[in-house]
Amino acid sequence: MQTPGGTTSSGASSSAAPPPSPSGGSSSSAAAGPAVWPGPLPHPILIADRGNSRILEVTPAQQVVWQFPAPAGLPAGQSFVGGDDAFFTPGGGAVISNEEHNATIAVIDYATRRIVWQYGHAGVEDSPPGFLDYPDDAYQLPSGDVVVADIRNCRVLFIDPQMQIQQSWGQAGHCVDQPPQYLDYPNGDAPQPNGDILVTEINGGSGDSRAVLLTAGGGVVWNVQIPDVLYGSDAQLLPDGDVLCADYSRPGRVVVFNPLTGAVDWTYDVQSGAGMLDHPSIAEALSNGDYLVSDDYRDRVVVIDPETGQIVWQYGHTDVAGTGSGDLNTPDGMDSDIYHELGA
């Protein structure tokens, strides 16, 4: 299978109301679709700026056009700590973010920038209903339910808008690779258009990371070891059936592989210098075929052209953590905005 760019060469040279409805509800500011910018970044992106406990929306021209919390701060009684990932809910009416180090999930109304739904107990890591332990990659599904990888509880949970667990893959205290009954420290749970879920298991970061594709009902489509990575993070399924995965290591890598054969079709593996990645936590394919990568410990989000193996766009100053203009601090997640018409 080919990557979107068609190459196989290495890049080595270079407590609230239910969440908004899937359509966004009355709070949605979503339009028919945003303008598409020419160049390496076709849409604005969300960035979960974990070290600064904020979420930014940045245009391809590197302008911040939306942020949470708002400059005036959070409404009374609300808190937001960390923000490890940020994804739009279906329709773009809200943003969902898992606060991994705060053991909570928050759904944020895009228009009002208020938390409208929250699951977990802030700062309390546990496994009974209502509790989480290192939640990662929370997504809202088209049904309105939320799916989240509850890493240290070794499970993937499906939580309805009334905060009831509708389904659990895995069981707290049983961290082995026997899906769906047991999972081995899942840190990713990417939903697919047909209802399947791509789960990433990190095996405690021991070097045996796996990608597991399950149907909505928990049937195993395939379960494979992720090749050429030390710590596979947040695997994503590409339209051609290949899998894109970041290696949360230093130097970090990005790989594209065929899950049916195990063949590695493309690798970004720069060992030093400006192009080196340091603990990239997620890579996503953009609509133009480039790859968007959160380069966590180098305080930047980058776009990599798979044909040239070069970084062709970035936001954040390399190796400079800060809060000033253009700065990030340990960005740990991002999402492309395909919903809102925003100025360039």
C-alpha cells in the first residue's frame, strides 16, 4: 500500500449538562466548511498546549483565532488542567479534551468557550464508575457517546451523555493483550467512519506496541505489532488501509505500515538537528497528503511532506517553551478544523 504522497522512501535525510449533539446543537458556529489554504497546511488546526493548560486554534498563517480558556479566564467554578488532546466533536460545535494528568475529560462549547460536560474526578485516579486513571484520546462519537482510552486502568470506555458507561473493552487490573476482554495499556482509540475503533496498546512503554482494529461491537478485525517503534502512540488508520503511527521516543519517528503484511511503507527518522523529533505523541494525515505531528518535547507542531521527508511548516519555537506569541509548551495533541470558516 502507498502513502498519500505515493512514496516509500525514508525521511532520514531530513458534572454538567450532556455534551452538545453531534450536529453541534444551538451552540454550533459551524458553517458548510472552511476555506482551503494552498500550501502544506490546508486548514486551521487545534493545538492542545498541555504545558500551558490551554487549547489554541491556529491558521496556516500562524494566527491564533480561538483559544480556551478565553483571555478573561474560566467561568467561576470551572477548572482546566493540562489538556492532553483536543478534537472537534462531530459537526464542530464543541471541542473535547482529556486532561490526562488531572484524570478528567472536558467538552467545551466552541461558541461560548464554557465546559458543558465533564467526566472524572479532578486529580483523583481510580477505576470505579465516574473515575479515570490517565485518560487519553477522548472523542465524541456520532451517537453522542464519548470513547476514551483509560490508560492505567487498561480499558477503553464508551460513556453516554448521562455519564453512564455503556461498554468497556478491557478491565482495570488486567493489563494483557487479549482484546476486547483485556487490553494492554491502551493510549489511543481512533474512531473510523464505519464505526470501527483503532486501539493502540503501549504495553507500559516496553517496546511491544500494538495496533488493534475492533468493530463497534468489539470484534477483532486485526491485532498487529507496530513495526519500527519503541513506543507507538495514537495510531491512525489511513484511507488506503495503512496505519500511521508516531513513536513517542527520542529521537522520535513516524511510520506508515501495512497492518496485513507488517511491511513498513514510509518512515520519518531524523536522528539529530532541526529535523529530529523528540517524543512525538500523535501524527495525523492532512487532506493534502502531508502529515501533521505534535513534537511534544521540542515545543512545536510540525507538518512533514512525505514525498521529501522535510518539515514544511511549524508552529512553536523549537526547544523554547513559552507563552508568548508563537510559543507552545509541550503540545501533546492537535486536530484539523474542517468545520469553521475563519479568516486567514
